[in-house]
Amino acid sequence: MIATFLSTVTKAGYGDKIIALVVPHAGYVYSGQVAAHAYKELEGLDYDTVFVISPSHSAYFRGASVYDGGAYETPLGEITTDVVLAEELASLSKVVENSDEGHASGSGRGEHALEVQLPFLQIVLGNFKLVPIVMGEQDLTTSEALGKSIAVVASGKRALIVASSDLSHFHPSEAAQRLDQVVIDDFNGFDHRHLAGDLARGRAEACGGGPMVAAMTASKQLGATRCETIKYAHSGHVSGDYSSVVGYMAGVIYR
């Protein structure tokens, strides 16, 4: 399915200028084609470490949790975690802890918003180490602190940041597109504080707004100068039901 998604996308050609991606995390049938527009840009590139930042949908905890285990496993095989960078990241900020909080529940189920990104990354990149981060809180203070810490540990390394986020949920398509356009405009303007404010005030919706803000913060410190939305769609385009949709965007942050 992922290979099919990627085969239908034409690469825009940002090359090695990419520092971060914003990608959706719904079921592949709904959002996989949108995500493929961002992941297609990684084909032929090489990163040593990928920071994947996701919101927490089921566990509630303070700050952000960077996984303290040795690997994540998908049907495509294991991805080794970058334990050194994970520990360094947790040591830099009070909002980040080395923990499995949000990464696995008592039932063994992990955070889908993080996990659905991994097969895409395995297919387009091959070998890389992973720093998996789940955000229990997504306020501006937490998001900025996480982003600044990621920038410190990623500086000078071949690192990629992936922010996992869907947009508005369960509005009629016209209302959803108005809400989603606010996120897109703030993102394209590379204004993470304006985005955080619009989300906090209810002018827009993004379940992974915190990861987006963190990725924008880190990317700017790592030398990024532009944010660009390269694809937008909503679930109605797949299901045919325009009465209640979920919005999806694919974005690139680059220097």
C-alpha cells in the first residue's frame, strides 16, 4: 500500500535541504496518500537519526516522553533507538523524560500517531536510528522547550525531524477547510507562536499541534528558512462523506 502511494507522487525535489516533515497519522487508507507527498521527498536521502514527535491519544502525562527502550518493531523489522541522543535530549529539559509513558500501555498497544510513520520511513530511508517522542502536553512552553532541546542534540548531525499531526476533526468539509487553512497559513508563514495561539484560541485544530510547533522551533534553530505545505486533503475525498471529515496536510521545513 505504501509503495503504491509513493509511486503515484511526483517528487518536488527539495533534496538535502529538508530538516523536518509534517505528516498525518490516520489509517493509511485515509491519510497515507497525503503522507506520501512528504515522504517521497526523502527518497535517495540519508539520515543517521530520525526524531519522530507525536501527540498522545490514550495516555495522559506531563511534558514529553522520549522512549527509554532499545527498539521499535514494525512488520518491516526493528528500528534501533538512538539511546545516546534520547538520554541527552532528556537531560536538557525538565519537560522531557526518558520513559515508556505513551509509548506502550498495559495492553502493549503503543501510540499509533508515532507508529504509523515508521514503515514509511523504513521504506524511503532504509537504515536509520530512531528517537521516538510522545507529547503528553502540547502547550507552547512544552513545545518550544522540546524543540529547542531537539535542536541542540541534532546540531551537526544528519538528522530529520518528523511531526505527526492530523488537522480538524469531524466538521462538515467547508468548515473543516476553513479551520485547516488557518494551520496551513501559520505553517507556511513559519510562525510557530501564531500557530500555537490560533490552536489555543480555537481558531484552528490540529491534534499534533505541539509536535508541529516543536518541529518548527527546532528547524528554525537548525537553519531552516521556509515551511511549505505540499499537499492538503480530508477524509471525505476518500470516503465520499463530506458531512464529517478529518483534515490532513503534508509539509516540508527546509533551509
